[in-house]
Amino acid sequence: MSGAGAWWCTGPSWAGNEPGLGWYCPGRGAWRRSALPAGKPLAFAVTGERRCLGVRRGARWTACPYAAVIDGGSARDQCADCARLDRSRSVAADTVADDPRTYGVYLAYFGPGLLKVGITAAERGAARLVEQGAVTYAWLGYGPLMAARRAEALLGSALDVRDRFGKAAKRAARAALPPVPERVAALAGLHGAARGLAGWPEALEPAAFAWTDHTEVFGAARIPVGAGEVSGLAAGEEVVGAVVAWVGADLYVRGAVASGEREAEVFVVDTRLLAGWVLRRAVGGVTTAVVRAPKGGAGEEQGSLF
């Protein structure tokens, strides 16, 4: 295991509209982040073993008592025990009902047919929408946690609006997005239908329709159809290239690929795969991590980022 002075990657870290990676040094109890805007060169290798990052609640970090080694192919950065502890008090897992904060209910657009409803603490603003890669979004209302949850459930039961989509479906959609007016029209139609439903929670203050689009923030226009994917990382593998775009946790890189089922000029790395690794500077000039053709379908579980 790396020394106490090592900086462990904690995965994607957005500061407003600026993407980057987060880092934690257990020996110093210190956090930092590094910005990775479009055009920035990348040249890193994952080293040692990927370790569970423990449980983080706000600014408090509790190290994994087992220093557990975790799967390099999973987007989860926790062992089973830490994940259970984390979800024992989690809004996303519906194990918290007494959070006094105001919550916002949002509608998010990821592509044709990919409209979802969700909630986030109002104090976080649009951070949740950026982190999950929402292309366009609108607020539906604000109120107490349980009222926000009831509204979310109401849209699911009455309008069949989902509360999550798989990574593969979102990646495929963002490479061929319709024009902004079409996206806004889809959101506006759902917003109007939601507001017309019987059973709207009285404690939830409705929000007038207003939309925000993230395609320029993400650099979505630079994402090609059929970009390859890094599906996992192993010790010693390197990622080398230049940043093309960021969408939520997905980092798009342009560079030469040494191996894989096919060569890919532009490929995507789910930066949640970096969480729990210590990174060092790459020594080669090409990406040695395996880059595969994109998968079809959906189905992975959405993380808790409230």
C-alpha cells in the first residue's frame, strides 16, 4: 500500500463549470483538486492497488478500517462494508427522512427519450446536474425533503418518468443530440404535464419553467459518435492524450492507443474508475489501458451525490 504521504485520487471533481479530479492525502488529512479543461495534456499511470476510500460525509472523511482492495473495473470506490455504512444514512438510498434542508425537484434531459426526474439539496444549486451529465435541465419545484420525494414518485407513477438511466444509454445519446429547441420543447412539455397532475404535494413550491443547457460547458459538440471506452484499469496501465470534453464523470481523451479490440482516436474514461488509485506520471507516449468499442444498453446504478 502506498505511504501515508501519498495523494489518492477521489474521482471527478467539478468546481462550478470547471471539471477536474479530486485528491486526498490521509497522512495530512488534506484535500485538493486539479483542473482538467479541454485541451489540457494528460499522461498518468495507475499504481499499486486500488483501495477503498472509506466514507465521506461533507468535509469529513473516515478511512476504511480494512484498507480494502477494490475492483479496478467498478465505478464504486468503496468496499461492501463501507458502502453499507454510507447508505445507512443517505438521501439517495432513502434512509434519511429528517434532513431539514430545502430540496429542489428537477427535470433532466440526456437525449431523445431520456428524460428523468430527480431531487437535490437546493443549496447545491446545479452541481448535481453537472455531475450526472444532464445536457439540459429545468427546475420543477422546491420544498422539504419528503415533499420533494413525493413529487418524484408522483411523476414516476403518473407519467412513467424514470429517476435514472444507465451510462451506456447516456453516452450513446450525447454523441447525436437534437437541436436545443427540440430539447427545450421536450422539457417544457414534461414540466407542464407534471404541474397539471393531481396530488401535487402542498408543501412543494412550484417553479416557473426556465431551462439551462450544458452542451458548451461539457464540450458535447466535440464528442464523436462511437468513441471507444476504457472499461477498467489495472496497476501499471497508462492514459495518455489531451482532454477533448467532460460530461459529468466521463472524460473524453484524444490520443494513440496501444492495445484493445480497436484503435480509437477519441475514447472516454469514467473518472470514477480513478478513485482509490495513486497516480504517477506516465512513461510511455500512448494509452496502454484497454480501449473497447462502446457497449449498448443501460443499467448501472446511479451514485449518491446529494
